[in-house]
Amino acid sequence: MPSAPHARDLERDRILVLDYGSQYTQLIARRIREQHVYCEIQPGDLDAAAVLAWDPAGIVLSGGPASVLDPDAPGFDPALLDLGRPVLGICYGLQLLAHRLGGVVEPDDDREYGRALLKVERDDPLLADLPGGAERVVWMSHGDRVLRLPPGFVVLGTSESSPFAAVRHAERPVWGLQFHPEVVHTDGGRQMLANFVHRICGCEASWTMEAFVEQAIADIREQVGGARAVCGLSGGVDSSVAAALVHRAIGDQLTCIFVDNGLLRQGERGEVERIFRDSLGIPLVTVRAEDRFLSALAGVEDPERKRRIIGHRFIEVFEQEAQRHGGADFLVQGTLYPDVIESVSVRGPSATIKTHHNVGGLPERMRLRLVEPLRELFKDEVREVGRRLDLPEAAVGRHPFPGPGLAIRIVGAVTAERLAALRGADAIVTEEVRNAGLYDALWQAFAVFLPIQSVGVMGDERTYENAIAVRCVTSVDAMTADWARLPDAVLGSIASRIINEVKGINRVVYDVSSKPPATIEWE
């Protein structure tokens, strides 16, 4: 059944998204949360009894890459439609409803990918209060189409290639959209989802970060009791906010452990110590463990092995330090909802993209019990929590930094020499982006070390050295991202400085791939 970690009052009105593998499933959940309504993603084949036990106000059937005509196509429990809860099928979800309820779905020779013009044919609460007139741009992405609607359904909107672009059942609370309302390319898409959540499902806007903080503090106190806890502090936004939240709940029962694993950015340790020890007054222990991590990573090239090795070493260090600081029983981590989604396949047919060291990279037998107060949140929600906890903007506004650190920004084996080159290049990228006033406009800006040697000329001499890839992206929640169009002058300055100032680098390239199909990090 769907896991509800806390039976909170602020989650009383909540929406369940059943996932069929769409690259946009997480975005549906994020858009619903923007309406201050809690939303959770679970596999598409969840049975009706489990759904009823979780008691959602409404259910969304996501899109997906499969065809409902395939023999092994993912489906849903037919009893879902007897629960009396409003259901919204999006793309594959609409086709699945049509196929299962007696309509006809066929392969679409005129496949719609990209922008299409939706013409609203009938007034309906789902399409109420949309900006503009009766026509608007929507985003299509489907290879099948509904040829005939099931009995009882009526048309709400059409497009040139989709006569059933928006539909609903005349008597039952079932709606379907052939397009994706969750993406920014759909005009009025957020309003459509808001209409479903508030007008149709009757949800109140109770999912706020202020209410979350209050309830999370109570939950942490109940979970930890009088025991001691340690926090695996990386200095990034997630672990910093988790530490501040747990400290607010249990005070000096918490000790933060900052592990200098040799995989940090330039100046990272000093900045973390300054913020937590000097600005916030949270107990902090710094552990020097560079040799332990680098020796364990020696010769390892596979990114999943890197992540698991780093995750295991972190836990080993934490457990040892916990014994030295009062015998802690709990480990606090800054695990976020996207970490859980990407690492653990709760999404039915969706694939595990990569293992996050604090989710899938933990040892099976771990003595410390986990406290993960941010496990339900997206990144922008975490930033809001941090600001409500009065964390300095230097901590809250930092670009995300992966738990495994620079190890996964080195393609191939991790060595001290490669780390030194990457640190220098990364610092230049950050400095130039800040100097150009672009830091806050970007989701992330960083360098990647490429073990690809190429010929160059420096000082009239031939060189044969490595390359650095520069990665700058814009995003809202890291579930999707686009490469940033930096000014030529900024890119030129970054490249010139890296080649001239970083030993062993004679070439700089700029990554112009978006997520999907690429991920933000290279490994």
C-alpha cells in the first residue's frame, strides 16, 4: 500500500499519482504540491484496497512509454473506479481508461510529439478559468490514440490529430487528457491541475512548509525520544536543512559529523565549519578521512560502485564517531523525495536511474536507525524549510552538490591528481558564474573531469592533456532540466581561465544536453 510516513493532519487532503513510467510523473506530483496539497507517487498496479486505506481525495493515472495494446502493458485495478474518488488519466492514463472501459485505442500513424492546439468544446470544471480564449497550446507525446470513446464519455476538447484530447464521463468522476498539463509548454496546464485538485477533488491548501516544520519537529521528538543522534553533514542544502530541523527538535542531543572525504569542493570544509559552528551554534565534529575514501575508490570506474563504496564508508565513519560521542542510536540524513524515487523503483515500470548514496547505497545491516525528516520533500520545498529555520542564505541558496561529491564528477577512476584538477576548474566555474550575476538563476553550475586526452598547443609546444566539461542547467526541481544559455563572454572566460590556471587541462567543452534524456550529473 502507499507509504504514508506520518498520518499528518496537513496530509488529510491528498492526491495519489499512480505511475506508468512517464518521464513527467514526478512533475505531476510537484505541480500538485504547488497547490499546497500533499501528493505521493506509487506503482500503477496498486490494488484498490490499498488505495482506499491511504484515503486519497483523488487519483491521477500518469503517462508512460508503453502501449495499452501490448499484452504485458501495465494496468490498474478496475475496482479503483468504484471507490468514488475522482480519477484523472493523463496521456497513457487516458488511453488505459479508454481501453479498459470499452473504448478503442489504435496505433497513431500521425503521432503527436510536441506542441498542439487544443480547442475547448464544452464547459467543464477541469477546464474552468483557463487564461486566454477557447484555443491554447498544449504538449503532446503519444504514439497511440483513442479511436472510439467508451460508453458514457463525452468530449471536452480536441486537437488536429486528437479528436478526444480532453474527455470525461458524463456521470462518473472520471476525466482524461491526451496531453501533459504538468509541463510548462501547456498553456493553462497548472490551472487544469489546480481545478482537478481543488474544484473536483475538494482539497484544501493545507500542505505548507510552515505546517510541515511544526509537524516534523513533533515527529522527530517522538521518534528519537531521549536518545542521541548524529547527522551526516555534507554542507549541501539537504543535509544542512535536515540538521537544522533536527537540532530545532532535540537540541544538543544532536551532533553533526562532517566528513572530509577528500571529495569536496574547494574551501568546503572551512565554509561548513563557519556556518554551523560559528553562525548556528550546532555541535559539529570534523573527521579527516581522505585516505580511507580514496584508497577504497582506487581503480574503481563504475559509477554505481563508486556510490556504494562511498555510502558504505560514510556509514562506517558515522557509526564509529557515534560511539565516540555519547553512543548515538540515530543517523540523520538529508534524503529527499527525488532521491527515493530515482533510487528505489516505487514507480512500477519506471527504471532506477541511479543509486543515491543515502538511499540505495547503504549497507543492509546498519546499526544506526535513520531519521530522514525531508524524505517527503522536493528541493525547492527544502529551501523554503531552511529559510523558515533561519538558515543563512549561503547555506540555503547553494547549488545542489551530490552526496558522493567530486567522485561522480570524474568520469573513470578517482585519483588525487584528477581531484586537484577538478577542484580548480570547479572553483573557476563558480567564481565566473557569480561574477556574471548568474549564480541564483542557475540550478547548478559545475565542472566534470573527462579522462580524454587531446592534442593542444601551449607556449609553442605540443600538449596531450585532459579535458573539462562545463555543465550549467536551469531547473525547478531537478526532475527535468535544460542546459543554460550562458553568454559567450562568460563561457570564454571560464574556458580561458581553466586552460591557463589548471594544470593538466588543455581543452574545455560545454554540455548542451537536457534532462531527459541526459541526467544533470554525468555519473
